[in-house]
Amino acid sequence: MGYEWAPFYELLIAARENGEGLYGLDCMPREDLRRIRSRDRHAAAKICEMRQQHANAVMIVLFGESHMAPQHLPRVLREMLPAERVITVLQNVDALYWQAISGQAAAVSIGDDVVCVFNSSPLEKYESYRLCFETWNAAADDMPDFAPAVYNLILSLARCLGFRLDSPRNGAQPKFLADSLPEVVNLSSGGAGASWEATQDGFFCEFADEGPVRLRSGQVRATLEERGCVYLPGTNTFLIREFQMAAVAQEAARFLHFACQGMRYSDQAKTIEDALAHFGSRLLCPGLESSKPQTENPGESLYQAYIKGGITKSALRRMFLARIENREEADLMFAKISKLAGL
């Protein structure tokens, strides 16, 4: 995240000791303001889910300053929760600072449901920004940022197949796809993200009926050594040690399949996932050649059938979205893929 950890630690401890629940609202990517309205809707949907779980609680939501503008998150919340009272608390707005100083006030009211509080002067605020940016720029000089390339591959594949990026629910589309993008961690030598590996006592990357289970770090490292990257659905994390386009494209397709499943993992769907991952990689990297004969690789056969016009985009979307709950459903879907691919 780039900010000092200590204040967040104190905040999280206080929330855990005094609250009914503690939830994360933010989503990736955070640096692109063109998606700010989509992220407003994503946050509001999560808040509505929390309200259903904690019907009588007073909810405190901490979110970025840009989202606090009247036409952003506050407006979306009022539309989605019309019976709730929403009070917006802003912090250190420059235009209101001198008004507060002249009245020797620690806060300024802006209408009936908005207040701005102050704990620093504009000079202190922007000096803090400057120091923070210097830290980020220094870190950026030491480590390549793979996130834009990963997101571009995911969104390109989604658009190519006709998926919407902002659907509010799972069904014929994945839910809030653009807001569910994975965290991308750089594990290349010398990168600041390399310490991530050393600080993990295991890697969450698969699910069972009772919840996430650990996949041994050795298995993850073996995949990283062989392919240079791996997608971990349990934490929605993309690990990259070496950027190999075809391998990254394949893992991007795995993420898209996982998102289409409502961010739920089923081990029964592994063969389907493998086929769609290979298909997605071929679609994004047409120069990739399969190491197996077409008859042994349903993903390759699926790709060949698609480029010849034998499979439609709507049929492919249904494959990505199909929920596989047991072995029988997996066998039926695999047989359908094999038939469509001409195997």
C-alpha cells in the first residue's frame, strides 16, 4: 500500500476490540480514477451486505477522499439504502481550513449531513504527500510494476469474450469484474515484493467446502520456477517472479474463470479450468504452440474450433460461468467441451 503501517495497526486493533465485524471495501486497481464510479458501486454493494449481516450496528466506513464527493459514494449509498441515515465526515479540506481557523473550530459543518474535521494545516498535509510520493518513487525505481500488464490481459480477454466489467450480480456475467482484479505481487530478485515470500508461512490458494486450505509453499515455488507466475484464488493474488507472456496470459484466464464462479473455487472444475486457461492463453498469445497433440489438449481444440467459427462467444461465456459442484457435472461439462471442440 505504501503508507506507514503503525496507524493502520492501531485502527485495526481498536476496530477488532470494539466492533462486531471488520471488513475490507477497497478493490484493485486503485490508481485509475476512470473507474472511480465503478468502485463507488462496488463499495456500496459491500456496505449493503454488511448492513444485512449487522442490521442494528452503527457502521463506520473509511474510504478515499475522492469517493467522498457528493455525487460519488454518498449518493450511491443513499440510493441503495434510502432508509438509512448517512453522515459524511471529510478531513482537512483546504477550502474550509481558513474558515475553521477564523472561528477557532476543530470542525466545520457543511449542511445537515456533512462535516469537515481538521487535524493538520494545508502545509503539513502537502508536505506529508510530498514525502509519501518520494518514498513511492524510490520504490518504483527498484521494482518493475507488472500489475498494468496483468490487468490489461485480464480485461482484454474479458472484453474479447463479451463479458461486462461492471455487472452488479453473477449470472450471465461475472459480478463487478473490473473491481475484483487480483493483487499483483512482484517476486523478482531485488524487487521490494520479494520479501512477501519470506513473510508467508504458507499460501492460501485453493478452497474446500469448509473454507480455504493451504497449498504448500513448495508447490507454489515449483510452479513459479517452471512458469514464472501463479494465480492464487484463495487470496486473489497474482505472484510473478519472471514475466513470461504466455504463462501470465494462462493465469489471467484462470482468474477470469474464478471470477465467473463468483470467486468460489471447486476442485471438481479443475479439468475445465485447465482447458479454459489454455484457450485463454492461446487467444491472448496466438503464437503459443501447444506441446501436446490436439487430441490430448481440449483447450487447444477449443481454440482451434473457435478461430474456425465452430464455437460462439456466448458458448464460451457459458463455459466460464458454468458452476461445477460435483464430479458428474464436471464430466458432463468436459464432454460438452470435447463435443464442441470436435474431439
